[in-house]
Amino acid sequence: MAEAILRMTGIGKEFPGVKALDGVDFRLLPGEVHALMGENGAGKSTLIKVLTGVYSIDSGEIELAGGRVAFAGPLEAQKAGISTVYQEVNLCRNLSVAENVFIGREPRKFGRIRWREMRRRTAELLRQLDLPIDVSKPLSHYSLAIQQMVAIARAIDIDARVLILDEPTSSLDAGEVAQLFRVMRRLKEQGIAILFVSHFLDQIYEIADRMTILRNGRLVGEYVTAELPQVELVGKMIGRELAELERLDERPPARTSDTLVEATELGGKVAPFSLTIREGEVVGLAGLLGSGRTEIARLLFGADHAGTGTLRIGGDQVNLRTPRAAMARGVAFCSENRREEGLVPELTVRENLILALQARRGWSRPVPRKKQDELVAKYIKALNIRPDNPEMLIRNLSGGNQQKVLLARWLILEPRLLILDEPTRGIDVGAKAEIQKLVVELSDGGMAVLFISAELDEVLRLSHKVAVLRDRRLVAELPNDDTLTTDVLMETIASGGAR
Amino acid sequence: MKRLAWPAGILAALLLVNLIFTDHFFQIEIKEGHLYGSLIDIFRFGAPLILVALGMTLVIATKGIDLSVGSVVAISGAMACLQISTLEAQDSIGGVLGAIGVALALSIALGIGNGFLVAVIGIQPIIATLILMVAGRGLAQLITDGQIITINSDPYKLIGGGYWLTLPFGIIIVAVVLALIAFVTRRLALGLLIESVGGNAEASRLSGIRSHGLLIVVYAFCALCAGIAGLMISSNVSSADGNNAGLWIELDAILAVVIGGTSLAGGRFSLGGTVLGALIIQTLTTTIYSIGVPPETTLLFKALVVTIVCLLQSPAFRAKVFRSRRKPAPPTVPAGEKVTVRT
């Protein structure tokens, strides 16, 4: 095996309250495509940011081509030969292709830019990548895929030995992906080491030679792609070895209550799907990140508009144009994106907690202060929110406690359907168990719950039935009976419904 | 209220400076049943600015800004004066009330227009209100036909120049408006909803707040405040000047809001702070006259003082200045070693 161009050993990185990386080893060989795998929060992006000099490391060391390095910033990493192309192309779309490739390092003569040479060298560079395009046209003239490849061309022209592609395919169609992969193979032949991040498993298996899997900031292992079946990969990402996957004994009986929500061929940012949710039923949504779980939730809550299909709630056909309309129908949605879609950081715990209730009552009917204090005290106790000071600004709480406050915001409304998007992510084990228990209690009390989680055993423990998503498509709806195991779920997620 | 300590302190300091230059600065006396004194004058002449700044506070709390208030001041004054000038008897109370109603209704309509552009069309507030800021001056001149309309109406004169219960009428108007805003935002729930929309618009939408309607109401209210201020200003001089009435008042109002501790980033707002901020600016103007700063340097002087006030208000600046005085200098960095500072 060739000598590694890049070797990271025992990398540790800590943020206040979180160990983002804990003793991670990672190596990259010249001329390989190496996939970095892991669920959201596993530490992939932290590792990339450490590697590109965005973050400094707390422990461990990085060796590049045999010499130890410590980057003080992205520019230093770039100079050392590590180039990154991010998901969002960060080039100037209004400038020409050639200008974009040479921006900041234009060929000059007597202080003046030599435009002709710049265009000639860009064209030559792109020809090497099988991309014969007009380099004097503005970048915005070309598709996203080509823009991405211009970004790659720029990266490798700065003498890159390591190229990091962070989710380059997320907004490309199949043909564009194929084109990108051709370029990647060509670079591989030139001996460049490519670090590739993608949530699409098929693409990983098509292009990656080897992969490194992270989970909760720790290294799971390094594998040759061809030797690791998809099911095992999913298992390792989610955190269950096949051997130890055991059936859960308690299994909620199927519900036969009245239908509360009935979606028929409802579609928007996801492929049209049909789904029914009964009163008091917990429906689990399983699938990898980006598989369309959140999109389904947002459609049912009116946060996104449905393009096709019909939705019935409580027997009435509804057209949800706003979250407010969904709330009036008894739907509540606790977003996975706490910071952008949940918290109002400058407000106190109390104010955040009563926000949805106050919004429903309108500005002229304030929730009486005494009632507020009662509600807040009740939920601080019920959900064990720490510290139990309602007048504290919510931004000063830990993530898990913020999550509980947001959960309480919706519980106060006593909704008929509660949509929980990753309610237990990033919170400690105790809080996790509390939230799971709460879901069971709510469901016993007749509330329907749509439960979204990347943790399959959690989905299995709580759900009456499970809908499985893959690549923005609902591929299977499985009753949670004795035959359903995390194995089966993983298989469904990995293979796309072929049971 | 710890947040108000700094603006209150600065106001006190400015007032004390005046005491050095003007004898009996703090003296208040009753002449012919009216309160007189320099402090009363600051309140009285500052009343329009306080009103405009109060409306601006709510707009800024929603993460917006309203540059058009100066134009609305001019339009409202022009409209009222035009209506009164056409009256057969300019002293008829009914006629004056009608004129005021028309002027304020027009102001509200303009504010609704601003709110519509911001909330429904989605134009950035600074651009949306810039339109009316520029076009509004033209509209005001259109109303006055390019002339300065002069009127002679005793009931109208009361608004800006009159007294009631020994107090200048303008102060009473400010007190009523302030009490109304405080009630609606703090006793009712409007304040919480405004702060929520300003703090995180998307989270507020997902919590079911009707942010479009809320924004339109806030901009309409801000224009109403500007409209009332316009009545005061034109009433005080018994004339309407479409060109100069309320000129640059939007900048003073924004300044007053910021000095009062409401962040331009939206969210938390402080009505008391805004009143203090407006009083600081008005006191500064008075001070400039009383200490005899040459007219050609008044703007420069004002800018200087405002800069100092803003620096004193900035926690980052205070931390730097006061820490470096108290603490010894940080240990020097050994040569050749790189240090990254994390804040």
C-alpha cells in the first residue's frame, strides 16, 4: 500500500459542553477517493474544518506528506496543498469562468492583468478535465455542476494534493453526477487524494475506494468499500452492530382508532406520498439525513406548500397555506433546527414557552401572568428543565434544555397531531428517556405523534408503524409487528423497499 | 432598570453642563397659570422627536427601519394646514378636528403602504421606506402647491404651542401616546409578538404569529406617530412647509432609539430608553445654543457628542477602556510564536 499523503492521529476537538472529535485517526492515500461517513453530528464537518485550518485542534497531530503541520487558517491549508470545494459553490457568479479560476492570483505583467494568457491557461486546465467550455462567459451562464467543476479546477490549479469535496452532489442531477465522477476519476489517476462526503449511499459505492466511518465524534473504523455491504455500513453509522441487534420485546399494539390525518399523493419537495395517521397512533419516519423526513413534516404543518395531492385532517379536506392554519387544525411541529426555526434567543424561557399559545390567542388577549407562571412551572417540573429559572434568557440554556422548552411550547397547545423532528438528537441519555416516555404517555392520552428520528431502535420502541424514506421518496410503510426489526429497517433504508 | 442607567446618566451629565452656562437652568416657575423653565422647554420642543422615536422603536424592534417619517411629518402638517386654510372660519373646532382627522388618516395610509412593501412584497425596510422618504417630500410640496401655507387658527395652535392644565399641550400628547404604547405592548401581548418577530422571524412564523399583519400595524403606527408630530410642528409655527418640516428627523429618531438601548438587530426594545434618548438629543440641541457654539460648527459638535455617547454605551468599548486601565498590560508574546485570539 502506498504511503499516506495525509495522516491524522488522535485528533480531539472540544466545544463548550460537547466533544466533537475524540481521538479520531484518519489517513488519506494518494490517488484514492475516500468517503467520510457518519450521521449528522458524527463529527464529519468538524474533521474537515480541522483539516482545512478553520478550527485548531485540542489534541493529536496532522502529518502532510510526512511532515507535521498545524494550520492557523484556511489560507495556510490551501498553500500546503489542501483545497476544499463546499456544497454551496463559493465563486463569483457574475465573473467569467477564467476570472473565477484565477481570481486573486491573476497572471500579470507590469502590474497589468494578462487576460489572454489567463483565458488560455483556464481553457487548457478545463480541457484536462474534459470540459471544453467558453471560459470568457460569466459563470452564471453554466449549470451548477459545471460551476462545481470550475471550483474544482481552481482548487487543483493551486497545486492541490488533497481535494475535499463536501457534499458536491446534493444539488446535481444524475447526468451531472456522472460528469463530476468522470472528473474525479481523472484527478485520481493524477495521484490526487480526494476526500468525498455525500449522503447518497449509491454514489459512495460507485466512486469511493475506501471509507472512514465516524459516530458521535469517535472513529468507528476504516473500510474498503467493496468489502462492506450497505446494510453493515448503515448499521455502523447508526450505531448497531448486526450481531447485537436484538428484537425489542415491548411492542405497542396497532391502533384501530379513527383516522386523524390522511395524506393522498401529497407532494412538494418530496415525491408524492400517501400516509394515514390514526388518533393516538405514533408513526415513525425512518431514513437517513436528507431522505425527505423533514420535508414530509413541513408539508403536514403548512410550513411548505403542497404542490400535488390532498390532505384531510379530522375528516375535512384542508389546504394548509400557513403554520397558523395547521395549528388551527390541531397540528404542532417541533423542528429539528432548534436555532433557526425554534428559539427566539433574546427572549426568556417563559416567553419562549408561551409563544405559540400567545400567537394563537393574538396580541389583544395576553396570557395572564399568573397562568403563564403556572404553565411554565408545570412544564419546567414535568420535563425537568434545568436551570429551573423561567426568567433566564433561553440562549443561555444547554441544547437539551432548549429542546425541552420548545417541546413544552407545543405541548401547552394540546395538539391532536404532534410532529417531533429529531426531538432527542444532541441531548443526554436521561433527557432522551424522558422524552420517549412522554411520547408514550401522550399517545396513550389520544394524541397522534409523527416521530422522526435517525435512531432506529428509538423509532421501533415508540412507533405503531414505520414509514421508510430514501432519496426523498416514501419507499415503504411497515406495521411494527414481530417481523419488524432494526435489521429489516436498515435493509429497507439501504436497498429502497425491496423486502 | 439597569439597562436605562447609562442613557439616564448621560442625560443628567448633559443637563449639569447646562447649569454651568445658564443660571437657574433647573428653575421651574408658574407664570399666568403656565409652567415655564428650561427643562419644560426641552420637553416641549422635544415632543415631536419623542413621538417619532417611539414609533421608530417598534419598527426597529421588528428588525426594520423607517426612513420616511420625516416626509410623513411634512405631509401631515401640509394636509392639515391645507384643510384649515380652506375653512370659512379657521377657528371652528369641528373644522380643525376634521382637518386633523384627514391628515392622520393619510399618515396611517402611508404607513400601511410601507408595511405592505416590507411584509407582503418583501422589500428590505431601508429601501421600501426610502421610496416614501424621497417621494413624500414631493407629495408634501404637491399638497402645498410649492408654497408655505400660513393659517390663523387658535384651536390648531393649541396642539403645538398651547397649554392645558398648566402643561404644554405637546407634553400631554406625548404622555398619552406613551401610555397607550406601553399598555398595548407591555400589558397586552403586542410587545412579545414584536420582539419575537424581530428576534427570529422564521421561528415566529412556525409558532403561528401572523407576522405580515403585525408588520403592517407597526409601520402604520410609526407613520401615525410621525403624523401627530407633523401636526405639532406645523401648529407651533402656524404654517406648513413641505420642504423643511421634519427634515432629518428620521436620523435623530433612529439615533434616539439606539441611544436608548434598542438594538438595530431587532428584538428587545425599550420605550423608556427611547424617551431618554430623544431627550438627550433635544438637550444637546439646547446646550449648543446655550453655550454659544458657533452656528457653522453645531453639526460637528453634535456629531462629536453623539459619538462619545455611543462609545460610552458600547459594552465592548467600555470593557476595553476600563479593563486596560485597571489591569496591567498583558504579558508580551515571545517573538516568533503565533498566538490566535479567540473571542
